Amino acid sequence: QVQLVETGGGLVQAGGSLRLSCAASGFTFSSYTMGWYRQAPGKERELVGRISSGGSTWYADSVKGRFTISRDNAKNTVYLQMNSLKPEDTAVYYCNVRVRGIDRWGQGTQVTVSS
């Protein structure tokens, strides 16, 4: 079955960096667009960015220029490099893939940015 496991979250000071990883299994990873979402307390889950099977990327305006999504198809892993972090980036970050019309999610990883 489809499994997504996020790692790499933690506590970081404003201006710092973190790299999140999402290890995927149960589907042909290289064929699918992978997304990163986040959900802050009291807010709806929002799309941070995504990377297509061909490596094309899209980012939300709020993270453009600071966050970078990449993928390693040999390792079935997608990454979210986060630089110049701000307190408003504090959220649970989730990996996402839509397989056969169904959205699949990891358990999420907490990112906390202190001011």
C-alpha cells in the first residue's frame, strides 16, 4: 500500500534552515507528482509546492525564493529545503501524492520557527 514518511522537522530560529524528507513506497514513485503541504494551528492545510515526475516545480508565493523541492527517484524520496525560515512557517508539514484519484498523506512532521 502507499506509504509516505516525513522526517526532518524540528525547532529552528528565524533565519535558519531545515531540510525535510519524505520517503515513499507502494507506488511507482518516479511517475507521480509529489506535493508538500503545511497546516498551522487553527488554519487550513495549504499547498507549499510540488514537483512533477519530470522535475518541474511550483511554489506558493509565500515560500518562493526560500524553499526548494527536489526528488531522488533512485531513493523514492522527495525533499523540501527550507531556508530563511520565518515564524509564520511554523506548521506541520505533510507529503502528498495522488494515486488512482485518491490523495495519500504522510503523518506529518512539525516545524517550529522561533523569533
